[in-house]
Amino acid sequence: MKIVVIGGTGMIGTKLVAKLTEHGHEAVPAAPSTGVNTITGEGLADALKGVDVVVDVANSPSFEAGPVMEFFKTSTSNVLQAEDAAGVRHHVGISIVGTERMPENAYFAAKIAQEELIKASGLPYSLVHSTQFFEFVGPTADSGTGDDGKVHIAPVAWAPIAGEDVAKNLGKVAVGEPLNARIDIAGPDEYRMDEFFRKALAQRGDAREVVSDPHALYFGAELKERSLVPVGPATLGELHYDEWYAAQAGR
């Protein structure tokens, strides 16, 4: 099966290309560095010739409201049009658990808009909603750091997942039949978010104090108890945070 991974040179895309290749598929990374630009459309038509499946894991370079919305609308529209012209039979997109519960979050609003374009395209599709990645612990803590130098984190449910498990689940969906629906994936363990960050930062030797703050913003939006975890059935990853971190630290 020939599968093009849009954003295939990024963190998740690289892992996905490797996994698909290991399983005997022809996995092709598509990104500006490989001559494919989804914003201008450059290289898209050629990249999708003879392709069975497209997995789009491209991410916006900006999380600001205007630019992030423009990126996902433009990129996704261009990809879907090119897929339609090339006869691609399955589009797989990645999004975030909780997007529909926090539309005031600019990034989440842009992902919602992206999903609506996919659903309206008429192309067979599958959507994978993932919880936050282990790999983003540092940036998330930085985002929650206030002027006082302390990390303000809401005491809510939190179930992060390893990028490795995200790629594995995306691969399974990509080689299967289109769902024309979404699935949720999450890490194997559910924590209190503030407690998780207190332990995770200590493991990293990060001396910043973690403050439990019910009004702490998560990339610009306040959280409710289960804003960021699945509220229905979900596929759980296999890697636990402690073993993932130990493996990273040992490299």
C-alpha cells in the first residue's frame, strides 16, 4: 500500500513513516523539505500520484488565532483537492481530544475547522483524536509559567500519551478501511494534571514550583474536570510515562 504522510518529517510523521515501512508499506514523507508545500500547493499533485492513503499530521508553525486558522484551512483544503484529483481512497487526520469542548482555544478552533473540511469533502476519511503527547511536557509547563516563575496547572484529569503510541494507532487506522468517523486515543494512565507536572518536572531536575490553580489557562483556555481526556470509549497506549521518560533519559 502506498501511503503519503503529510508532515512526514516531523515528530509524529517520522515515527509513522518508519512504522509503516517496517510493515512493508511504501510510506512517503511529504513536507517542504521533500518538495511538497501544502500552503502553496507546490509538489502536491506529483506526490499523490498512485497513492492509496494520505495521513495528514502537519502542524501549524504558529498557534496564534489568525495564522493557525489560516494554516489548517488552507493546507487541508489544498490536500483534499489534490487527493480528490488523484483518486486517493482514504484520508486520515489527527486532532485533539476535547476540541469540541474548548472552542475558545484558538488552536482547538482551527482543528475543528479542519475536521469540518474533511467531513464535507466527500472523501472517505478517519479521524484520530489524541490526548497530549509525553513529548510536550516541557512546552506545556512553559506555557503555564506565570510572571511569578511558578507553573500554574489546573487540578483536572490528564491522560497523556507517547508519540510512539500515537504513530502506532495512526498506522493501524491508515491501513484499515475508512471509518468515516473518529476514534479517541489516550495514554494508559489517568492522572491529576497538577500532580503529574509536579512529578514530571522533578524528574527532569526542573526546580520550578507547580501551583494547583483551578483557573490556570491551558494555551489560553480554562479547563473543566474532563476537558482533555476522552469521555467515551478510547484506545489506550501501551507506554507508561515513567518507562518512556527513563528510555529518553538513557539516550
